[in-house]
Amino acid sequence: MLAYIHIPYCDSKCHYCSFNTYVDKFDTRKDYMHALYTQLVFELERFGATQNSIETLFIGGGTPSTVSPELYAPIFKLLKPYLIKDAEITTEANPNSASKVWLEGMQKLGVNRVSFGVQSFDATKLKALNRAHDPEQAKTSILHAKALGIAHISLDLIYNYQGDTQALLLKDIETAFSLPIDHISAYELTIEGGTKFAETPEVRQDDENLAFFVTQQIEKRGFKAYEISNFGSYQSQHNKGYWEIKDYIGAGAGAVGFLKERRFYPSTGIEAYIDNPLHVTEETLTEDELITERIFLGLRSNIGIEKATLSTQMQKKADFLCEEKKLMATSTHYYNDNFFLADELSLYILGNH
């Protein structure tokens, strides 16, 4: 199983961000981390966690680097016996708040992978996205992480913002590859309801050629795509665990947990969560919903789809796609090597099942 911890604090609200984050509640951090601890104790029991049963831990947000390592320490102490040896332990971080001292503190707790929210190395674009850092801070924080000996370093890039050109994105990609990273997540800008950009949807370009260009340029430099938005010489085990639909504990306001066919949703509001971290809404997925997820996630990534999970009718459709050279097959799985066609292929296989 996997474990995810959600930190809902941010030092600025990015104009594209639809996550459950807050820029004005920093005084609740200590109470929030206590509540997280309480929920984790409960979830470890609910999930039947035993020694060495958690494969990966991911701290996301929000901005995990807005919370000091001291406040994380009790949580790491609680989880340590449950983590497998050499578990992948990732934290997200923003360049402006991931100081060398913060990175060192997190590394001492056991973090061995940092994912930096860079988005671009272009100062004008960063400002337009309402990012709180500048290009130099992004480079410096990554170099600090490397100097500390953190094993795996990733960064995020965003494309198809208005004014994005091949030249600008090529410069972003070249700068990224000049840094000591082993992973890139490249996301196409999407406009979500309730965000600042929802008021000006024209800030999103609809240029599918840029998507192909970004993928091609990253892969040309040796980072293979292992999912539609993720590339690396190192593949995140936590990411892959989601796509394989493994069970995962989701702790924190706005997190999601998953156990067999049940999803768990803790309260989204910070105050409500602090008041009762064990108040969780449940949802049970049907067999059809689980198969649909397996197909969509399997074809969007190098996980593929296990043949045994498909009905005879679905297998016939998948076999036809293999004949048409749209899918590949082994004795046990179907695989897709063009992630941009994933949704189309998935819908065809699902048909009127």
C-alpha cells in the first residue's frame, strides 16, 4: 500500500490551482499536524497496516515546504515501522520556501525524493501564473537538494499557457536538463472552475503540437515517458502505485484514500479537519467503475491492462486494436505506446459494456 499526506498551506495561490489550499491560515499549522497524526493512527488500523507494509510515502499539497521539519517529525516517527526498507519518500516543495535548512531537515527525517514546483524558468510566465519564486530560486533550490545528496529530484513544467512558443518551452526544457534531476512532470495548462484563470479562459492555448513538441524534446534527452505527463530516468514508484490501483492511505484536509473498492474523503476545510480528523465520507465503487479506472489509467501509462480483468467483449476490441497496431499485447497484458490516444482507445474498449 501507499501513503499520501496533504499539506493545504501555500504562500501564494497560483492562478491555475484548483487544489484544496489556503494562503491565510498559517496559524493553524501546529494543530493541523496534530490532527494529521490522529488520522494516520486511525488509518493505519483501518488499512490493516503491518510492519514493512507501506511501499511509498508522498507529501503533497499545497506546499509542504511551508511546514517546518520539526512539525513533521512525530508523523515520520509514527510511520517509520510501517515503511518498507528504502521506501521512496517524496515531498513536494516550492523553490521560494524550500531553503537548504528545510531540505536538510526533511532529508534527516527520511525524505529521499523532492518534487519541485518550478512550472517555468521564464520570469514573465512565472509572474503571470502567480508563482512565488523566480528562475534563480528554482535553480538554487534544486542544486541545494543535490548538494545534500537527496537521491531523486524532479521538477514540474506547465505548457500551453498563452504566449507559449516552441522557443520558450525549449529553453525551459534545456534549463531543466542542465540541472541534476532524474524526473520531469510536464502538464498541459487546464482551466478549472473556481480558479483565477476561470475568469479569463483565453489564457489557455489549444495547441496540440506543443504537447507533441514537449514530449519529443524531453524524450530526445533521455527521459522516457512512463505516463502521459511523467518522464524520467527514474520512475516514481508512488505515481505507478496509483496507476496500478494499489490501496493508499490519504491523510489530511482534502486528501483521498482508497481501500479495495472504497474511497475515503476527509473534511476539506482546515478548521473542520482539525476539529474532527476522523470525519471521513465514504464512497463505494462498482465493478464497472473499477474496470473503467483500470483501463483509463493502464493505457495512460506503461502499466498496461491485465487481460484477465477484461470481459470477452472488451478483449475482442483490444485484440482488434492490436491488429490495427494501436495497442501491443503480451500473454498477460495490453500496452499502449501512444499516451495521447489513451482516452480514445479506452472509450473504444469500454464501448457499451
